[in-house]
Amino acid sequence: MIVGVSGAGGRMGSLVAETVAASTDLELGPLYDPHNAGEMVADQTVGDDPAALAGADVVVEFTEPDVVMENLAIWRSLGVSAVVGTSGFDADRVATLRELWGSGPPNCLVVPNFSVGAVVMMRLAEIAAPHFAAAEIIEMHHDRKVDAPSGTAIATGERIAAAATQNRAVESIELLPGARGADVSGVPVHAVRLPGFVAHQQVLFGGTGEILTIRHDTTDRTAFMPGVLAAVRAVGDLDDPVTVGLEGVLGI
């Protein structure tokens, strides 16, 4: 299987390229990144022509929210499956993607978080939600992350909301705008951006006389690579042309 990488000059894209190149069952294909064209990544030159990825079976997309949809339209037109790690896919954007992508093959797999531990965390939050009155999410990332809240926090909030109704005695009046965080389907989400963090999330559940905290910490970006490889190997065999989450791939 030939794997191309879009955003190959970035932190995650270059790591994906190196990981694919080191694998025994995958072949690293063309690398695309117009902002870093000409750089060497995994002993290959990064290009600026998206058409070069037509020879790939799968493209791993690690770019930015403002260009990801345009890129995905290109990969769809080339008949290439896509694995998407770019953040910003809330319910509205996923609906837009489904309309853009249409029927498969090829397929598109959007993954809010490639960490196996993060996927388990989201599933545990979904299980816990019906047993507590309300929940809030605190996500913490490095200060170079371009968007907030994270895709993982959005996905977690949506899954909690789908599993249970939020039931707070009082909705506090904000003395300063934003003090209560962003609203994700009724679940408050607070985003921290500081140097020193990689990717971290706490899900807090409150009930009568007790608090449950589910926390996940990523200390190194290599934690995402097993999930990336699993997604690449599975995307072509998925039942739906557009799938969100790594849960089905991991059987969680």
C-alpha cells in the first residue's frame, strides 16, 4: 500500500512520513506541503503539486482547518482514500464533508485523536455520562496548536451529550465572557494553551456527593503513530465512505 502525506513538512506530518517509511508493510509515497516544498523528509523531497498524490492508495492529511476541506476535495477527485488528523471537525463540518465526499470508494476516515489511550478515554466518558448529573471538559495543549477547542474535546462533548442530558442546578452568569468555556452540545469545554504541554484532557463528571475524573496525557507525539498506521491499513475496508473516530478500527 502506497501512503502519501499532506502537510509533510509539519511536526505531525513529518513524523507520519518517517513512521510509514520505517514500516514493513507500507510504502511511503509522495509528500505534499506547499509551505515547506523542497525540504527533505524521510529521505524524500516535499512537493507542492497535489496531483502527485494520485499514485497513492491513501493520503494522511495533517494540515490546518482552513485548508483541509479544499485538500480533501482534491483527494476525492483523485480517487484516493484519506485519513484525516486535522482538527476542527465538529458536527457541521462532518456533515459538509459527507456531502462533499459522496459515496465510496475511496473512503475518508476522520480521527479526532490517534492515541489509543484517548480513544479509550472518550469511550469511558460515554459510559459514565448517564450516571452523573453533568460534565465539563478541560483540554490542555501546546501553545502552537492553531485551533481551540481540540477535535478530541469536541468529539468527547458530543458523545457525552448524546449519552445523557446535562442537569445543573444553576447556570452561572458570566461576569467575564468565556468564563464558562465553549459550549459543545451543552457540555462546557475549557481550552488551555501553554508551552510545555503536548496533548492532555480531563473529563469531569459531577453527581450527588461525588466527582469522577477521567484523564489522559500524551507526553510524546510518537503515541499517535500506532493509531495512524492502524487507520491507514483499515480505511479502504470501512463500510461507510466517511467515518469519524478510531473506535471501529480498534474494536472499542
